[in-house]
Amino acid sequence: MEHIRYSVATCQTDLPNPTDRSQMHINTTRMLEMVDSAVTGSMPFLPVRLVVFPEFAHAAPVYQTVAELRKKLTVPIPNEHTEKLTAKAREHNVYIQTGTMLEEDPKYPAAVFNTSCLIGPAGVLCKYRKINPWIPFEVHTSPHDIPDYDEEFFPVADTSIGRLGCAICYDWLFPEVLRQLTANGAEVLIRVSAYMDPWGATEPMAWWTIINRARALENLSYVVAANQGASLRHYPPYSWPGGSQVVDFDGRLLAEASPGPGERIVVAPLDISALRHERQSRIGHHMPAQLRTEVYDVYQHAAYSSQHLKDGPSSYTKNQQNIKASKQAFADHHDSHLQKTANITKDI
């Protein structure tokens, strides 16, 4: 077995948010400098081969409507920013998981995607579009909500440093997303995130850490999680706790940034060979191999429906209405199940 071992760097940012696409180059320039720092800092040790940035590092959805986002902030992919990052990846022979961009695509003229790209020395390898926007606030589009969407929901890139899959922030509160990436072959699960207080990296809630460690151990995968470190003045109305982490496949914290706003670069070793050995040899605690998928009838019923998009793009109000309908559908499902169980019990 080929021995694949290297360092990964999570780079959390603290940058002013662009209000126009013409300002995005400021953020990209700083990200390029951070790649240089990550590579140079690890040069005397185990070299960095993967660099990960947080959600909104390029741009955040600061406008409340799809029309405003498309007018001010959306960009196609590839673009000038991915080209600069490709040149940097080629310079250092590394892979870069970009911070998110608000993507426009002529195939879907009514949509705005929150998208992160995996970039290698040869260019953009794959792009992941956020499946679960943080509703009702985020009005960009989930690929799930587009009829006849014909692209891969959960792409995994097979690279020289392992098989890499990415999901964005709120996606991680849905374990199905990471399970599917693992089923598609991912060995390193990359979390590109803007996780705010009070749900972030500190007690009493510490959702950030809980979720990262749980997803790692339940999928027998490494987790590389870069969180936004923006100060309140940059991304109001929330403060952003940072706390970027690297977690091994048994849920151990390998490295962690000190919580709080500000730029941080956290470096930790990944041993892909060890992970592959564990996946091949382990019998106990191999949850992906022991998953009884057919038991879970909850997945036979749609919860959050895409039907609302027939009336036009998402909005805060429409998202609230759809959440209400989805909650009712979920309640109807469990009421039906409880009634069925009661009838069975009565017959017994």
C-alpha cells in the first residue's frame, strides 16, 4: 500500500465582506498570502498538501433577495479567482478548498448557489453547491430544489492525497450529507463553514466541535473544518468564534485554533494510509459497513419540498412558509406512524 501522509492547513479568515463583486479580489489576494504562509510554516516539518478556507471567505450573501445577489455579487465558475488559486496550487503543488462564492450558472438562470471549489495544480477538480442553505435567512438555491438537476450532488475528487469531499456549514447538521459523501468514496470530509455564536466552538453548546467529531467517527473519515473568524464589525449581526479543527477517523482532535475572531492557520497531519488500513481491517465500529439503510422509512417521504420554487426564486418569507409546511408534513408522518403502532398494539 502506498504511504500517503501529509499536513493539512485550515485557514480561518477575518476579512471585510464585499458588497460588490469588484471588491472580491481583496479577499482572494489575502487568501493567496495565507496559502504562502501555511506552506512556508510547515516546510521544515511534514509538508502541507491541502489548504482549506471557510465559508464566505470570498463573499457572503449580504443582500436579502436573489435579484440583488445576482446584480451585485454572483460570479461564474471558473473565474479570475479560481484562476489565481490554481496558479498558487501549481506553485506549491497543493490542493486548495476555496472559501465559498455566490455562483451564477447560465444553465439555471433563476438560481444563486453558495459554492466551494476544490482546486489542484491542474485547475478546478470539482465544485460543491450547498444542499442545505441556512433557512430562512439564506435565499440562495439548493440543487435539490431544481427540477431535473443533472449534476452530481455530492462530488468526491480522487487525488494523489486521497479522496476528498466537501460540504458547507449547515449541511453538517444533516448526517445524511456526510454519509453520502462517504458512500461516494470520501476519505477526507472538508467542512467549509461560517458557524456563529452561540452555537460555535465553546461551551455550553459547542455544536461546532460536537458535530465535527461525530461526523468523523460515524463515517470513519478525517474531518478538516475551517470556520469563519470574522469579527462582529465585518459580518454583523453575528460574531464568529473560529475554532477551526482537524479531527481523525476516531473522533480525536488533532489540532484546534483557539476560539475567537481573527485569522488563524492550524496545521495537523493526515495519514491516509492508516485510514485505509483501518477501513480494510476493522470489524467493530465500522458504521458505514453496518448501516441498515432499508430500515429507515423516514427517507421514503419528502420533508422539505422543492415545490415552492415553482412560484419563483426563494425569499425569506417563502422559506418561512415552506418550513411551516414541512413541519406539518413531518408531524403528519409521525402521527400516522403512532396510529399504526397503536393499532398493532391493540391487535396484540
